[in-house]
Amino acid sequence: MGQRGRIPYERYFETSVVPEPGVPLHSYAYLRRLTFEMVETSPVWDAHAHLGRDRDGRSLELDDLLRDLDEYHVDGTVVFAFDDPDQGADFQVPNERIWAAYEKAPDRLIPFMRLNPNGRWEPEYRRCLDRGHRGIKLHPRAQDFSLGSPAAREVFGRAAADGLPVLVHTGYGTGAVSTELAAIAQELPDLRLILGHSTFIDMPRAVAVLAAYPNIYFETSVVRAYDLFEVLDTISPLRVLYGSDLPYASSANSLHELAVMADIVGVEAAHFADLFGGNLLRLLGRG
Ligand SMILES: [Zn+2]
């Protein structure tokens, strides 16, 4: 472990290290080496990917998602809706599309429902739960609610009671949410709360405030190097989940960055399999 909160100076160059000539930086061959061949022998699962389309103009179709996963031998991913222009009041249309994709690739996808706590979310929650969605995605900025609001607390309470993990966007647009997240984790010790983007927007405070809660997991998509260092240096490797946020990042970049940073922090090789999929599968009762 380095000095808390800082990438050790003598290892900083490794954040931009390149392989020998002839081995491309973001190649699977290089990734194998960065992960001590773990990607060859253990399941790799992504905790954060979108399918469909977003109000911001982004979109991702199932075939393109699977192509990206295949290129880096990623076994599968959690998928949920974007901030879809067809979301209506309750996300029924995009949740339906996620389910349709899941039915086409049931071995590769773990479907989460997206909900809007503003308004009547329960019928859609019930519908998705009964059908088999395995978790919930919430986005406080896009759906304009605060994590501590009574409506959001109700969603968290139901998820805890029904054993569904909740992935909450804790990136751009969310501010200092660590205190609210700690209160939720404290109040609902059975809730498995996944922090999408690892609360990087509230670093370094987030890891200090949230490290104490064993039911909080840190998902690594689009987290900058110095914040990822902070997470891996402070949080148990059994509570960190590999994520890409496809299509906003690629599997190549996301896998590469987590592998490089885990090595710099000094995460034991034996824990790489946990970071890159083992933790997620166990959390979902599949490990
Ligand atoms: Zn996302």
C-alpha cells in the first residue's frame, strides 16, 4: 500500500506504461499479462452497461455490445436502460427492450430495471421483479430526485426486502452524496448498494465516509486514475466491481485501467478474479 490517497511517485509512470513493440496497448494479449493471465482462467463480468438509446444521442445495440465484450473475452455484463427518450413516466418501454435483449443472450446479460422514483414506480417495479430483472438502476440527476427523498428511500427499502441490488449513478451531476449514501447503508444493512462510478465526484471524502459499510460496493467505470487509486487503496478488493459504462467507455480501456491501477496499488493477484467478476457474481448469487 502506498501513502494514502497518492499514487506512489516511483510508480506513477506505470499509469501510462506501454507494452513492448508489436503488442498493442489495448490488446487482449497485453491485458492477459496485466492480469497475471487471470482473464484466461476466471469469469470476467462487467457491472455497468447500457442498451438502447439516450436523450444525449448515444445508443448501443445488442450485437455491438456483444462484439465489444467478445473482443476482450468478457463473459457478460449487467445491462440496463439509458436515460431513454421513450422512458415515459416509468421506464416500461426501455425495461421491456432490456428484457428482450436478455432473452436473446441469456448467458451473457444480467438485466436490471431502471426506475423513476418520481411518480408511480411500484407497478413497474413489481412487473420487472416478477419477470426476473435481477437488480435496479437509479440515476438521481437524470430523473431529478435526491437519494434521501422519501420516494427514493421507499425504493431502497423495497429492494432490500426483496434482495435486489441497486446500482446508483454517483458520477457527474450528483455532488457530495456520501453522507446520504452512508445513511441509506446504515438504515438498510441488507441492501446491496452499488456505487456506479465509485462516487468519484465526492473523492477523497467518499472512500473515507463509505469504507465502513460492508453493504456498499464500488463500481469502477469512467473513474479517473487518481480516484481509482483511492478506491483500490482504501476499499477491500472484495467490494470493488469492474464496470465499463458501455458505450461511454470501451471494455478495452476499462479493463486496462483497472488492471494497471490494481497492480500499482498492490492488490494481490489472487484478488484480480474478485475485482473482474467474482464479486459481482457472488453479489448476484451466481458465484
Ligand atoms: Zn451509465
